[in-house]
Amino acid sequence: MLLVLGAAPWIAPISFAQGSGQGSVPAAQPPDQNQDQGGPAVDNGPMVIPKKKEPTDNTPPPAPAEPKVKNPNGETYSLRVDVPIVTLDVNVILDKNHQFVPGLKAQNFLVLEDGVEQKVDTVRVTQTPITAVMLLEFAANSWYVINDMQNAAVSFFRSLHPQDYIAVMTYDLRTHILCDFTNNQQVIAQSLMSLTIPTFSDTDMFDALYETLDRSSRIPGRKYIILIGTGRDTFSKINLDKMLAKIKATPNVTIFTIGTGALLHQFDNGGIRELDYLQAQNQLKTFASMTGGLSFSPIFQGELADDFAQINNSIRNQYVLTYRPSNTKNDGGYRKVKVMLVDNEGHPLQMQDEKGKPLKYSVISRDGYNAKLPVE
């Protein structure tokens, strides 16, 4: 069978003219001028927003990070918290020869503060140079008294070490600074040699000691005052009660006293003069004992070498105890402190010599301190 390929039959075009007849096709609407002619058709139907899922737990959202603020001028600031620590200088010496007792441990020291036992943290032995003030009574009273003072001052000068810093002050009606703190022994010697002729006969010891304590409190570290005089006081503005309060309120100062005029006292036959002397000597002993120092009243010049040897032994060899007080209140109150020696079982420590005989000893330290104030 033969197939003949040819042109397709002609089909009449379909008309899109408007009409109402059956089978007619509606005319195309003109395009909207507001529509984007270049893009695809967009479905402008209602928008469906999916519902958020509720959190499964009640955990709050994390807090926003705090902004970093720089200190002005790039400075660094720190916060310091002061933990109260009490430091005690304690000397343990034998009563017979005033020799320092070595080898004691922390468990051998019992510290009571206002009657409450304290735990001793550290104990160490120090042998350091000293910083001391020689406070000398230089008044026109008696040649014997002046001679005793000069002999005592020279004896102390001879016991100094090259690293010691010493100041020299005298007092009569007022105080006089002969030399400031120095370790130049030539300067110290010249200041002592200048004591030739006294001016006044008054001895305002309370005012002089008060001023010396005030000046010493501005110097850091442990200080010593070597008070050499009769202990008499005439016209001081400071009375004894204020003097004792000043001593209690001045930390890190130990007072050693050398009483002058003891030989003259041997010839007194009683009366008011002897009572004044005994009262003056008692005041010197009180000043020394309150600060953990020693007090001497030598009759003869030959005793001075041994007296200052004991003072040097006490100053240069001592125990330093530290503890944190159980009473942490910063109320500025005075805390009474007592130091005793105990054995490993807590009983009073017993010492014996080589022959087994008991040895008596003394524990010397300050009798208290003032607590800090809240503003300090």
C-alpha cells in the first residue's frame, strides 16, 4: 500500500471574540498595570503562619552578657581584706643570770587574750639591728645624777653595733633633739659629748616621754626607748594616767629604763625625799614592764656593763609570736594579753640546770594592745 505524505489539512483559527453563545470562550482580561510584568505569578491568597512550639521546660533564658567597662586611664584597682594578725615580741630569760632561753617551740607558748586561749601560728627567733632613742634627763639638779646619766649613756653607746640606728634626746623643761636617727657612731658620740652644762632644773619626764612615743610611732618596725633619768616629774602637762594610756596605745615600742641617783638614795634617812624617789623608780619600772622591757637602778658604775649586756641580749635575741585573735571586733578596745610557757601536756614548763636544780625564768612581753577601729 502506498502512503502519500503531504501538507496537513488547513484548520480555521479559533476566534476569541466576545459572545454569549454556547461553547464560546470568554475574552481574555487585560493585564493589571500594577503587577510586575517580568516575574512569575504570585499567589495572593491568605498567609498561613505556623504556630510556635511551646517550650518543654521552665528554664529561663540566659542573661545578657554584662558590658565590659574599662577603668579610667587604664588603672588597675584591687580589693584588700585585712585579716587581723597580732605580733608579740616575747623574751624568755633566766632570773639568775638574765640569759636568753633558746630552743622553745610554738607548742611551748600559751597566749591568753582577755583570758581566752589563742592558737599560736608561728614562732621565730630574731637577731636584728635595733632602732632606739636615748632619752636622757639633763637638768641642773645634782652632779651625781648627771654623772650617772653620762656614764649610762656612754655604756649604751659602747654596746651599739654598726647597723644600729640611734637618736639622742634630752629633756628638762622641754625636749631637745641632739641628733636624729643615724648609724654614724661619730655623730652619736659628738651629741653625748655636748652635754656639759644644764640649763634648767625642772624635769618634765611625762611630756618628754609622751613626745618621744609620738615621734616613734611614725617610724615603721620595732623601736626601743632607753630612758635614763631619776623618774621625777615636776611641771608636765601630761599626768600619769594619760602617760600610761599613751604607752598602751603605742604599738611596737619597748621601753628600757636606767634609774639614776641610786647612790644618793642610800644616804637618805627616810622622809618625803625618799618617798619621792621610790615613787619615781616605781614609775620607771611600770613603763618598762608594760612594754616588755627591763628596768635597772645601778648604784655603782661597774654595774652598767652588765645591765646593758642584759638589755642587748633582750633586744637582739627574742621570740616573735603571731596569732589570729578569736575576738575579731574592730572596736578599738584594749585587749589584755598574757604569755606563759607550757610543756607538751599543757602544764607549766619546768626548767632545770645541769645538776637537776630548778631554774626560775621570766616571760617578758607587752601586756596588751589596742584593737583596730572600723575606719582603719
